[in-house]
Amino acid sequence: MSAARSKARTRAFQILFEADHRDVDPQRVLADWVARAREPKPDEGTPQIGEYTMQLIEGYVQHARRIDELISTYSVGWTLDRMPIADRNVLRLGAYELIWEDGVPDAVVLDEAVEIAKEFSTDDSPAFVNGLLARFMELKPTIRRD
């Protein structure tokens, strides 16, 4: 696993989380983050936004409706609204990357999503995220045809 890709995924998750929390378009939050990163003297806490972070956000936005349908359909007992905001957004990111990003091994996507869930969500979240994304992995050929 590339450390740069891990950081890109974490930043993409944080952007999706912020957009969901503020109820705004993820591309608007991405633009805000990019603008802050380009300020003449960014403070030490301002993360740089790499190409892969942008690719993940743009890819998610392109497939957002389908991704939310998949999560709603296969997360037995959980509606999107009831899910912890962190889980919902790590699943969105993981589902996009798993299904539509061909250059990344499925196992890496699952591992990274679980790590983000461990860092940002509840104790039950890693198993939930892993189980749902593993199901998407099994269904990937069918999902991509839809």
C-alpha cells in the first residue's frame, strides 16, 4: 500500500464527510480544500490535495446516486440516514474505488476502508464496512453492467 494513496483516501473521506455534514456538494468542499492548500503561506495544518484525492471525489460524485442505492440495498437493517456519518462516507468512497477504479486491487480497497473506519468511526464500524464492501466485491461484475 502506498502511503501517498492512503493519505489521498483519508483526505477524500474527510472531504466527503465534511460535504455530508454541511449538506453541500463534495466538489464544492474539494474546491475549498484546494484553495486553502494553495494560499501563499498555508499554516502547518493545511493538507495538500493530490491528484488521486481529486480523482476519488470526482469519481464518487459521478456515481453518487448508484453508490447510495447499492449501500441502501445491501446494508441490511441500516438506512443511509441512520448510519453513522463516518460509515456512510467511508462506504461511499470504498464502493466507488472498488467498483470503478480498475488500477487498485480489491483487497487494498477493503483494507484501506477498514483502516479509515477504525480511525474515524465506532468499534463496530470496521466489521460493518468490511462486510458490505466484501459483498460489493462479489457483486462487482453485475454492478458494473447495470
